[in-house]
Amino acid sequence: MFGASAVIIAVVAAGAFISPSAVQDAFGAAVTWAGKWFGSFYIILITASLVFVVLVAVTRYGLVKLGPDNSTPDFSTFSWAAMLFAAGIGTGIMFFAIAEPVAQYVHPPIGEGGTVEAARHAVVLAIFHYGISGWGVYAVMGMAMAYFAYRRRDALAVRSTLRPLLGRRVDGWIGDVVDTAALVGGVFGIAASLGVGVVQLNVALDILFGIPQGTGAQIGLIALSVIMATISATTGVDRGVRMLSNINVVLAIGLALWVLITGNTAFLMDSLVGSVGDFMVQFPQLTLETYAYNRPEAWLNDWTLFFWAWWVTWGAFVGMFLARISRGRTIREFILGALILPFSYVVMWVAIFGNNALDLIRSGNEEFAEATIAKPEQGLYLMLDAAGGKPVIALALFVGVLFYVTSADSGALVMSSLSSRIRGEREDAAPWLRIFWATLTGVLTVAMLVAGGITILQQATLVMALPFSFILVVIMACLLKALRQEATFNLARSRAYRNRQVGFTGTAAGLRHVSWRDRLSHTFDHVSPEQARRALDRRIVPALEAVAAELGKENLEAQVHVEGAEAVDPDDERNYLGRVTLLVTDPRSQAREGEVEPEVLERAGGRRVFRYVVRMVEAPAPSYGSGMNEADDVTVRLEVRLRGGGVGYDIMDWSADQVAHDVLDHYERWLEYLGTSGAALETGGNDTRNRRK
């Protein structure tokens, strides 16, 4: 996959250097074809993605954690929000927050330009194109990759999201094709962002330092930014990206507040509120607007379809980065954060800068309008020149550089992860790989600028997004299937818990009665490792071996494995002293291709495997009333905790019969979940459940 992606990108870049006109013609023809036949598909896809994530958030699936049930977020809410914003928005917002409102005001897609209605609609279109719809795509990808990586313990890759459909085939060439499509499309999306960024930054350098606008300066900016992104990426996400994102957000907000205060403040406040209202009213119509009866073909390709394709190409990259920083958060928290936080910033930024630009034009500054239409990259700095001169332009330049570096930084991090087989979801790829992708992306950006500037970058983005857009549809279907499977399994597990409680009372299966006083006294006991080991050896292991022997009579492969302190759990930071595991395999049953097994469901040569694990773990001893325990005052628990996480339950004082009943409760619920309880247990007229009774 690394080789294929690198070759495809290098070939396109070389073609742009060797024959720019041929590349222009090819992408121009491809854009016309894609816009005509797949324009409505892009529009439906973006709308469906947003509706999908909202429905997932408000249903029971929103309570599912992106990680084990006992996991906690890796980053503070502010740092998480800052990285959400900086990675997904980037330097493009500084370009389009001025360029699009001015362009839509002067040359609207429908209606007459230069009117009050055109001004109001221009800002709404800018918010629409840069707003919540694109973040629906990001949320789909981030949620899917985080769920399968942290909840199902699969690789943090796009291919993992398709396992419910493709099964083990995602580990072969099909998965390579999927990840390659995501990577190649994403590189072009990043190149479009970086190309827009360097063109605009070049204007600021010209104003401040007299560096002429042109390819030479832009190549220098790309080289400088690649170096900075490489340095930041090699420091890791915990330091590099987080630090840059926090600084970036604070300075960007400060710049927006400066424009608000120094401009027509009362008008900008009123227009901010009015733009939000206009957007809420017009959004339902805009999100499915195809202009079928008066189709502005060129406008649609240059604006709406370009933005939708841009979000799709960035989807895998931003999604993986969001997944990388969102472990431990619930799906609902993730979706609400991914939709609301960045969109709120977009609304604030576009409304302030866009309405301020339109106010300048409507106040009589026609030169500003003409210059922005002719060279959109000049719009921001021409407006800031009137709002404070070169000091404010210098601040905007610095903010733009941070946006640029953060985008390149997160892009290099994700590209390297996609194109390498890292061991764990928290592990980053090798530094040299990040350097390679940052460099190759820079080369592609230069090639596209040489071949045709921002226009060809937009065209390439629209075309390269098409293959991955179909994969996005399948990802939504696979994620929904996986969430439904987990919900079904959780229901079966809850029934198992109820059955266990019945067993405790002695009202079923003839178990001994456990009084509440005995349970309460055990709560205050301190259990030593020796006591726990004796309980394992005398009651729990013999109970599991007895169950395994009975299951063996039913032609099932059942084994008991006893392990020592080396049996650690990566999702639990407590001290592990050992564990005992019962594995039950039905040699006659084959797991269905494409089936995703939650928690206790694993594969062993394609066969379904049931696991019952008792972990011996040290935990802080309980303290009550006025007495307080010391930090090293611990007790030992014999925990049964399924792999979905959670605290689990202690079976330290259980009898062998109770342990056996608990195993069979879980086993029967597991078979019920698979829908094969009768066939798997009945053999030769004997029934395990009948013997249990």
C-alpha cells in the first residue's frame, strides 16, 4: 500500500511538472464528467452522513464508549476541542471566509448580485460550505475508526471499519485497496489546503517584507512548512500537535475579536445573529439543492461540489486524527464535540470576516471587491490593512502559518499510520515515514501550483474524492451493523447477570444460600495474594476443569489455561497477579464470513471461541467511615470482566458450583447471541442443560 500510494502520487506530480497543460485538460474533463453524473451523489452523501451521525448520537448507541467501559479521555476538553478545530479546518478558512462571501455577493448562483438579499445569502453559503455538513463526514470516519480500534481492538485504519462486511479479507489486498484510496484521495485534499495556504501567505510576505508573489516564494513556503511539520510530527501528537493547536485557537480568536472591535461592531454583532438565523432557515433546502432547473454548472463544480469532495478527501485523515485523540469518550460526546465545537467557530469566523468584507463593499469600497474577485488570496489582507495595518497582517500571517503547519503535521501523522503496520492504536509510525509523506505532499502541492494554481487543486480534489466516497457509504452500513451486534450481545449479557443473581439466592439449581451478613463482612475483608491463590487452586480452577470435562463429552474442545503475573491487561493499570481462562471451541461451527465478534467472541482457525476469564488483580482496599487506608493498602480481587471493559465482579468467596453456574450462564447467553444454542449443545440425545438441572 505504501508503494502503490507513493507511485500514484509521484506519477501525477511528475506529469504536472512535465506537461502542465495535459494535466489541466485531463482534470478539467474529469471534473465536467464527475459533476454531471455524480454531483447529486455527492450532495446526497454529505446530507446522509450528517443525518447518520446525529441519529447515532441521540439513540442508545450514543452511550457506547470509544474504548473499554473503564477508559478515560487522554486529553483535556479544551485541548481536545482545539485539536478538533485546528486539524479539521486549517488555513483554508482564512482564505474562503473573505473570498466566498465576496464572490457570492458579486456573482451569486441565482438571482441578482449586489443586493441585500445577495449579501445575506452570500454569508449563508460560506457557512454552509465550510460548516456542519463537512464535519458530518469527519464524525463518521472518526467514530468508525475509533470504535473498531478501541472497542473491538482492531487496527486503527480505514480497512478495519469494513470488517463486518468483508471479514478477514480486509487484511489482504482488498484492505490495501481501501486504505490506498483513502490515502491517495487524502493527499490531494491536503495538497489543496496547503496550496490555498501558501498562495495566501505569499501575499502577506509581499506586503510585510516585499517578497514577490510567485512560484519561487511559494516553493520556499512549502519547504519551510514541511520542515516545521516534520519537526512537530516527530515530537508526537501529545506535544507537537496539542501545543500548536492550543496556540492556534487562542491567536485566531484574538484576531477575530480585533476585527469585531475595530470594525462596525454593532453591525457585525447584528449580522452575526442574523446570519445564524438565515442559516437555520435555509439549511434544509441548501443541503439537497441540486439546481436542477437552472443549473449553474461551473459555479456548482467550483463551490458546492468542490467543498463536498474536499471534505470526503479529508475524511479519512481528519477521522483518523480525531480517533487518535478521542479514546475514552462516548460516541455521543464525540459526535456532539465534532459537530458543535468546530462549527461554532466557523460560524463566528465567517460571520465576522464575511460580513465585515461585505460592509466594506456596500460602504463604497469597490476596489476591494474587484481586487478580491481578481485575486481571492488578497482579500483577507486588504481587509486587515484597513483594520489595523501591518501589525494585524503580521498576526494573521503567524496564525496562517500555524494553521498550515498543523494541517501538514496531522496529515503526515495520519499518512504514516495508514501506510505502516503499527502494533497498537496509541502508537505512532516511524519518524522517517512521517518525514517522507510530509515531503511528498509538499512536492505534489508545488506540482499542482505549477500546473494551474488553486483551480487545478480544486479540480483534482473533486475527482480524487470519488472512489473513497463510495467506501464512505459502506463504512456507515458496517458501523451500524457492529453497533447493533454489540447491543444484542449486551442484552444477552444482562440476562446472564440476572441468572447469576437468581443462583445467589438459592432459589434455582439448589445452590447454597449466601446471607447478606456474609456478603457485608467480605466487603471489609482484606484478601492477600496467598488467599486469592488458594481460592483459585481449590475452587475456581477445579470448577472450570469440571465444566471443561463435561463440555468435552459433547465433542467440544474445552481447555483451561492458568497463567501467572505475565498475564497483563493493556486496558487496566492495576497490578496483575495472574489469571485462569476457560476456552470452549466448537470444531463443527465456522464463523460466518464478515461476522464481527464483540468481546468474548474470537476466532480460532475460523471457528467461534467462548472465553471465560478470571483475573487475579490487586485493587485499593475499601475504606469506610472515619478510617482511611494508606496508598499501599491493597486487597486482591478475583474478577470476571468481559473484554468490553468495566469494573467486573469479584468471585473470591464463590463456591465451585456457583462458578460453574456462572460459566454456563454466560455460555448459554453466548450461544443465544449466536442463534445456535440447540445445535451446539445437543448430541446423542443428551443435553448439557438437562444434566445441569
